[in-house]
Amino acid sequence: MTARNWLKTLWRTSYKGAAFWVETDTESGARRIVIHEFPMRDTPFLEDLGERYRAFTVTAYVASDRADTEAASLMSVCAARGPGVVVLPTQGPVLVRCLEFSRTHAKDKFGYVAHSLKFVREGATGALATVTSLVNMIFVQAEAAASVAASDYASTALIKSVPDYVQRSLQSSTENALATLEAVRTSLNVELVANAEQRNAIATAYTSLPDVMADEDVVALEAIGSTIADVAMALVENTDPSAALAAMENVLEVTPTATQPRPATSSRWKDLEAANVQVANTLLRLAALIAYCEAVAMVRLGDRKMAITLRANVTTYFEEQLGALPSEAYAIYNAMINLRDATVDYLSRAIIDLAPVVRVSASIGMPSLFWAWRLYKDPTRSGELVERNRVAHPSFMPATFEALGK
């Protein structure tokens, strides 16, 4: 075996065309992990915010009779605005920006000038996405996830060549999912036309379910799955987002993530019966989670604290659901990952613009009108202080209360 000739495989190093030699070069990166710890919970929740920027640290030098000119040229391109291509010996060309640069000359090394350079890999070509575009992406991903959830429900349901009680487990669990959405519909103040449409959709799916089971019709079963997902989203889109948010959160909390483990002596058919229950419950949870994300996109974010709380809730609910999906359910897994990322991106962007909540303390209570002028130079915001602190009368604000930081 012939040994590799390393010298012939190394790249000639430069930055924006200014050549130099490399003593050492280091590439570094990291994952941005936020550790959330909770009272009375032994395990933390780790929120992955994505990869940190990739940095390159280079110990470089120029050495020749023109070292002073070459050093000046290198310093000039490092100070220039905008990205450029750096070529490293083993890395090759990388599009970067120069963050830091320094030059060192020693009196006993004439013709040799050392440099310390730090680059960061170039990022997105545009600025942060607008809030409007991020909200729209949530609805796009929600529609895609709803379609995949219905398809996954029909393909994993066991209705062919199984005993009647295995079929009935799916039918009763799906009926329970429809009944849950009917309870949500009646509890919300849904727009009249949409309310009637969703009531009819739920009733039609409920009455057609026995025939679908009897005919072992997988296509019709997928249509019922689509109805469950579509009804959940339509209820959210046609009512008060805050109320819809609470309703879908309640569905997620009362619907089991996974069925109870079967005893070792359980028969194969009993296991399939439990699997059918799990299929219907998963569909309901996915529909509620998809609708929950749409409600997050529609709800009015009053302050930074609210947005941070919602982001934590979204990541927690998705973590629970994604962890319960079987390993072969890669289609719905990827669809829900895309929806989660779109929702988290929107909330993270919104947090930048939202005001923080601060606590204001005074020796005596003063009217809300006084505090609105004192804090914001805007007396019209006195009602905001009253509403936030649930004050019975605007003339009697407590000595300590909450207010927006801007």
C-alpha cells in the first residue's frame, strides 16, 4: 500500500486572494442547548436551539523579502466589509467573515510576520424572517402534518382479517375522538357557519364509521381521519384563540400518550386490540397538537413571558408525542418536526420584539392613570395596567404590581 503524500494534497492558503502560510488552524462549533429544570422533577428538559456558529481560528504567517507588503495586504482584506473565501490547508475553500485579526513582528525574525486570524462561517443571506412569514409557515406545516396524520391513521389501523372485538376497539376509540371534538365544539364560541359545518362533519363521520369497519374500507377510514384533523383546525381558526389554546391543551392532557403495557400472558389479539386504541388516541393527540400550534400563531402575545411559556409548552408537548411514535412512523415524525420547528421559530422571533414583564413597587398605592404616565408617558395605557393586575378599580392600584417593560 502506497503512503499518502500529504504535501501534495494540501490546499494553498489564502483569504480573499491574499496568500499566507498556516502554522495551525482550528475549527470549533457547538450545539445551543438550554437546560430547563422544574420543581419536583428529577430530569431536566433540554431544548435544542440549533447549532452555534462555526468558527475557524488560524495561526498564519508570511515569510519572504516582501513580508511587510504581504502582511499589509492581508490586514487590508481582513478589515474589509463583507464575506470572503478562506482556503485552509485541509479544509479547502469556506465562505466566511473575518471577526478578529492581529499582526505580530519580532525583532529577530526579519522577513517573517505572524498573524492570528479568527473567521466565522457565513450564515443566511437575508435578515431574520418577518413574523408574518413565520406565522404563515405554521399554517402551511399544519396542513401538511394533518394530511400525513390521517394517512398514518388509516395505514396503521387494524381492520382487515382481525376478530370483531379488535375492529370494535378502533371504532370505539375513534368515536371517542369524535366525541371529544364535539365537546370542544360545544364549549367554544365558534363562528355560527363554521360551527354548523363542524357539527355536521362530526355527525357524518360518527354515523359512517360502522359501515367503514364492516366494509374494511381503508380509503374511507383515511377520510374519517382527515375529518378529525380538519375539525380540530377549523374549530381553532373560527373562535377566540385564547379559548382554543386552552381547549386543545386540555385534549392533550386528558388523551393518553401511550396505552398501558399488556401483561406477559396477553394474547396476540388482545395486543392488537390495544394497538388499535393507541392508533385512535395518537390521531386525536396529533390533531389537537396541530390545532394547538395554529392557536399559538393566532393568539395575541401580550408580553415576552407569555411567548417564552408557550415555547416551553410547545416543545414539551412535541417531546411527549414524538417520543411515543413508533420507529417506523418516519413520515408523521418528520411532518411534526417541521411543524414544531416552524412554531418555535415564530415564538423565538416574537420574543425579540415583545416587552419583558417587570415588577413595580411603591411605598403607597396610586391610581393607574398616574402609573401609566409615570411609566410610559401615555395615560391611555392605564387600562392595560388594570387588566394585567386584575384591579377592581383603576383608582386603587396595589403598591406592588406587574407592568410591561416598554
